[in-house]
Amino acid sequence: MEFLLKNGKGMTFLFPVNPEEVTISRQKGLETATILNFGEFDFPQGHRIKEISFSSFFPQDYNAAYCKGEEKDHIKPQTAMNKLNEFLTYKTPLQFVITETAVNVPVYVASHQSTFRGGELGDVYFDITLRTWSEMKVAKTAGSSGASGTNKKPRADMKEKNKTYTVKSGDSLSKIAKLELGDSSKWNQIYKLNQKMIGKDPNAIKPGQKLVLS
């Protein structure tokens, strides 16, 4: 098993000594609001960024019993620490890989701390924290400009739709007025709305005609 940091240009940084344990922290994003007389309430806001942290050391001298890689590729502690400092300045994510596991994620080096211990000349101990990176996806609104923005729900159509009726065999305007409008005397209202279709004779309605009632 090896712990690696890679970039997209072929660089691979191998941590020479595996840590004894790795901590992966996951948290649910919550926004806390205080409501007068009721106290605090949490509102879910998605997931927070996952953090990966571990501790190990960069040995001054290569030891095949616990060092990874080959002796010719062994990196000196100061060089290794300089590399971690460089990673802190990166504006693009690195790929963090733990071989023989499912861990293979884009990350930023969020922080690291170094410790020098008496009696271990040249060795540098460190704690490092990585924060996973994910691409921010912004939904596009409809339109030729292709401008980004949040999806908007279509506005509800507030216009009242005309009430219609399809003429059946045996129908008359008074019958339709009674059935649909509750008053047979409103036949003339229907006739006026549909006079162009019906013609001069209000009794000349035909099956299949679609009449506007209001």
C-alpha cells in the first residue's frame, strides 16, 4: 500500500512512510437559525467538504524495513517539506491515491504541521489535512445567451381560459346554456360569442362545432 499525491503533469509525490491510521471526516451541512421564543433549528444545506488527515514522518535515512519506493528515489525531509509547502499554494487540485483501496480523489492540501524530535536527527514528523474537491455545477437557464443561473420554475398561467363546449347531435343553444351555464336564457350570450361560426340562424348549430361559452 502506498500514499500518493499526483498532478496532471506527471508528477507523483510518494509519502515514504505509511501512517498508522487515516481519518476521513464527513459532515452534513447545516444552517442553524434562532427563532424567537422557540430556540435553535437546523436546516440541511447539503454536504460539507470531506477532510482526510493523517500523520507520519520523513526519515533522514532510507530504511527498507518501513520506507516505500527505492533507495535511489528517497526524498530528504527538507525537500519533502518544501514540496508540501508548494502544494499549499496550488490553485488546482491534486489527486490523492491510497493504492489497494478505493481512495482516489481530487484534493487540496489544506494544512500541514511539522515537528522535530530530539534524538532523531534529521527526521521530520508531520500532520497533514487534505480537503476533497468537487466541481461546482451551475444550472443554465433557458435562452439563446446561455447565461448561467439557477433553474427557475415556469410562472403559473394566471389568465382564465375560455370555457368551451362541443356540439352533439340533438343540441340547441338553449339546451347547452341550461346544461353548461345553468340558465337556458343565456343561449343568446352563447350565440353572440359564436355568431361567425353559427351564421345568421341560431338554430343552425352542427354536431362537432366547438362553441365558446365564456
